[in-house]
Amino acid sequence: MIINIINDWDSLSIEEMLKTLHIPKKPMHELRMSKDITINGEAANLRSTINAGDTLYLPIPEEESAYKSSYRLCEVKYEDEHLAILVKPKGVKTHPNDMAESNTLLNHAMYTLDSPYVEPIHRLDQETVGLLLVAKNPFIKKILDRMLEERQITRTYRAKVKSHLPLKQQTIDLPIGKDKFHPNKRRVSQTGDRAVTHIVSSKALGDGIAQVELTLETGRTHQIRVHLAAIGYPVLGDPLYSDSKLRQLSLESYKLEFIHPLTHEKVIATLD
């Protein structure tokens, strides 16, 4: 893997730079033992000093994702050599439940992206349309997983609900667990996992419908759908958590934003 050294890492050792990325112990040890690290094509090791503008090569083991190529393109909102932000259409799964499947977003990504490794950092419900972040190598996957866990990746969603008035800004902090009577559903449960959703803004659209903008602090299955239903405003067109008879879920992953771990530039992608 090639990393272009930025000003923030000027005069650090390679090991010090990697520690700023919180690289786990095992890959750090493997790099410490490696004889294939180079700086500007010259042999180096983790104690070597890097300077802004240098080109650092790290011998990261090559891995391939097991997803079949669908031979269908998917929409790409952002891409570099390390990661990509894709658009998941409504009704398409994020990834296959069985590796024999070939009509999910990850199958389309294998055909679209020039990378043998494509793995999701988070997931979207099948009926949710919107932005999905994927890693293009296992090294960046570890970094992005940690960033998501530490809430350094902001995921903003938009939903439509029945309401003549905008919903007030609020935080919904209700644990979510499995519904023992319906295997495909989740429910608010005191024995469930902590789930936190923030309603950050809302506006009335007319005809008794309001649009709600939300961010996630946690990422439980069906979290937004369960939380909005729990406060009396189920997502329009939700056949699981409302009385809707149609599968026309009015929920979208509208915006993704984060500081790129290797360039320190802000990455913002929107569905519009």
C-alpha cells in the first residue's frame, strides 16, 4: 500500500505515524518484522523518519473479497485508492447472506471498483436508499472500523413521517433487541443493546407529512425505524413498524462526512 506523507506527519518515524492511525498490534508487529518497507523507493523500517511529500510503501498482505461480480455497475459518489462511497438503491441488499448471491451492492461494487477487496464499513436496510462507505484494503478497513466505533464518521439520514408540524430536536436513547415473536423485526427492549438516535432538524412538507433529519450514534438493525415508531412517528411506507401495506420506505442515508485518515482532508458526500 502506498501512502503519500502529509505535513501533519512531517519528521515522525513510520511507527509514530502508524500509531496516530491506531493500527492494531498484530499488523504493527508484522510491519516491524518486514524488510519490504520503502520511502521514496529506498529500503526503510519503522524507525525511519518520514517527511512531508515522501512516498511510503507498506507491504500489506493482499486479500480478496469473496463476493461474486454481478457485471453490473453501481453509482460511486467518491473514490480514491483506499476507500469509496457508493449509492445503494432501494430494494437492493448491502451484501449477500449467501456467497452464491450476486445481486447485492457489494456484488455490483466488485464489478465497478478497480479493487479485489471491497468490504462495507456499515450497512443499510434493504429498503433504505443511500450512501454506503466501503474499504478497498484490509488496512484501511481496520482504521475506518475504529473511526465508526469512535463516532468519527457522521451518517445523516432523512425520513418522512406523518405529522402536520416539524418534530422537535431530541435524542432518542432507547435500547433495541430482537422481537421474539417476529424474527425479522426489532423492538425497544430493556434487555437489548443501547441505541441512540439524534433528531437534528425537521420541517413540514404539507399534506400532513414532515421530513426529519437524523444522525446515528450507534448502528443497531432497523434503529431509525424502531426509534421513530417508538415515539409515535413511524417512517412512511414502513411495512414492519407501521400500518403501511406498501414497501415504500421513505428513509434514505443522505450524507456521509469524515476526515480522511490518510490525507486529513474532509470528505463529504451527499445523495443529492
